[in-house]
Amino acid sequence: MVRITGTIEDSGGVGLSGFLRVMLDAPLSIGNKTLTLMARSFPVVDGDLFAANIDLEPSDMSQVTYRVMFYTVSLDKEMLWLDFHCIIPAVASIDITMLLPTGIVRETMDTSIIRLANLISDDAYFSSKLSPLIFVGVWQQETLYYRGNVVSFDGSSYVYKLPLPSIGNSPLLGAFWQLLASRGVTGTGTLGSATGYGASWESQNDAPSRGAIFNLVENVLVKAVTVANLAPIISPIFTGLPTAPTAAINSNTSQIANTEWVTNYAVARLSPTLDNSPSLGSNNKSIATTEWVTNSITSAGGFGGGASSIDLSAYAQLASPTFTGTPRVPSPPALDSSTRAVNSQWVNTRIDAMPAPTGVTVTTSGGATTYNYGGGNLMMMGVLSVNRATWNYLTWIDMVVNFPFSLSVFHNVQVSWRSGLSSDTGYMKHRVINTSETSITISAMWSNSYFSETGSFYWLVAGRQ
């Protein structure tokens, strides 16, 4: 479907409210359906054609024209202000000014030709009709391509071959693209550039020749390394921050000592590690290691020695303790806002001090949120998620909303679309197909084939009893 956009205004630039009537000049066959000559009128408010949701089937492949008429109604009489015939091209949307006839007559020959030239040069669709092959650059995921468009992709070139344009289809898909020229075997039959090394090499993607590489190595790399930049083997004098491997902690050789080894050696001398620990219960002048102190404290009878150990299972750890039974903590002050632990008494006191909620009652059930404002006023909202595997983007999908009580007046029914970075940009439309006092059925459609694997329809219904 093609969305008709633009505005219709009077001679003073004020948008007109009326009707846009469209009818085919001949029956139009699209797939397995046939469009008849019966006319259809779309209501237009303040001249805004986009808001009127005017979606028409493209007719350029069949070369069937539409008759387009815009009229206003005054005192039950129709006043016709626009009346022309045109072909609807296969594009996502088109401004009505692009459909208007050029009106070429001798008195306006110059301006009409300029208008046609600008139309053809600025619009890829019409350009593709005049030129069999048009190079449009590197293939892009978000670009709409027409028949005859030529793109480059991974070193090869492809031409779009379908009569209907599309977006997001890779040149590797043979159903949409025809290979024009394939990339050759890398390096076969290719001579490198002999341009010498310099600023001209920047941002270039051609291969240099062996002669250019030889000159680079000989004149730039080899001769740039001089004796002044090297240290002699005998009694070298280094500059900067020379480094050396770290020797073993107790090393006593001619290996270079770095700062890490010196620090480790000094720590080892100042804080020696004792290999022999006194026997448990010793009471002499032997140095007490941390192992002996720990064993003495945990043994039965403290430092006096003994064979049985103290059972610490009835005590909790300081870090992340796990309590049993009925642990208690003091109640903090009423308005305390710190990291102190609280008890159930403090929590109940704070809850009792909170004012009771008034006004709106909010409930969530079955994926829908209901706002009951009292007095019979109600608003419900929710989301319906879909995916490509189970739903066609050109198919209406129904959402049934059941009310908690009967509604006789509907204030508002809205639906919006979200899929990844794509949102409601004019391809989403909805309608109400069934209403009752206890439910409403909303039917929605997304008419753009480009969206992520999943998408969501967000709906809202507001009304009162």
C-alpha cells in the first residue's frame, strides 16, 4: 500500500476540510484480488492528507490510472476543487504534489520542463524508469532499492531485478539481485603501485610493488637504525627505564637485581618466615609463631594445653551471619534513615504512620493495568507482543479488552507500535471492530516489512459508565 501525504489549502494557504475521492479508471488486478471501479472517499481535516490514512494499491506495473478528486460540502452541495488522473508508483509514501499533472502547454513550456527535470533527477523511482542501470553506491541495510539499481557488496557488483522495490534484502539473496561482476582471486594478475613511501600512502587501499617495499626497507627502516641508538655489550649505559627479569628471592648470583627483587628481599629480611613451630603447650623462650598461637587459643583449656577442642558451632560469624530461632535487634528511632537493622515492630509502626491511599485505584491482571478513577471513570492499558514466525505484518491482529464493570461511553482508544529502533511512523493503523458494555475489540496492523524479529502493539482504552 502507498500512503498519500501532503496538504491541500485554499488560495490563502489555509488547510481545507473536505473529502478526497479516488476511483480507478480501469479494474486493477493485484495477486489474487481485483480492485473494481467503485469510488472511495477519505475525510480530510484541515488539509492534512497524512492524518486521513489514505492508503492505495500501486498501479504502475499495470499502467492503470486513478482519478483523484478533492471536494468540499456546503449546504449539501459538493464543490469540486481538484480533479486529475495519475498512476500510483510502488513506494512507501508519496506527496500529492508529485502526482499532479505537469500541465504542459506552450505558455508554460519552460517552467513545466524544469519541474519535470527536477522530479526525474530527485526521485530514484522515476530515474530508475529512464535508466536501465543506476549505480547507487555500497549496499545499505536501510536503503529502499528499485529495479535497475546497481550496488557494490564485498568486492562484487549486483543489480536489483524485481519490479517492486524492497528494503533490507542482502545482494546475496538471488531472488532480489543479479550478480553483475564478481571479485577476482586476490593478487592474481595485479601489479602493485610503484609510488615511493610518503604521505600519499595514507588512506590508499592498493598494494605497493616489491620495488616500493625494497626502497622503504633500505632507505627508511635500515638506515634509520644507527649505532647511536644501540648499547654496547661491554659496560653499556642505558637511558630511559631499562627493565630486567626478577631474580629468585634468595638469589646470590651476578644476575641483575631489579626494584621488585630488592623490595621482596627487604621484606623477607624484616619479616622472616619461621619454619619450626614450638609444640603445643610449650612454656619456654622459643619464638611463638602465628600457627602456635592459633592452636593454643582453639585448644581446650586455653593456653594451658589439652586434648579436646572448643565447639564454636553455636556462634555466628561476624561476616554475613546466619541466625536461627528468634533473633532480636533494638528498635531504631521512628524516623531513622541509616544502615541499622530493623525489627518487625519498627516496620509496623512506620506502615501505620503512612496515610491511606486516596483517589486512583491501580490493579494489574492478565498483562493489563487498570486505573479506576472512581465515579465510573476507567482507563486500561497493556501490550501485545508479536513475532515474524506467527504473524504477517500486513495482517490485522485483534486485541480483546474486557472491563471490570460496564462502560457506556468510550473517551479514547489508542494503539502504538514499537519494534527495536522502529516505532509508529505512519505504517501502523488500528480500528475498533466490536464494542459492548463489558468489552472492546481493537484490530491493529503494521504495514512496513522492515522490523525486528519481534514487535509490540501498545493499546489504551478510556471510558466511563
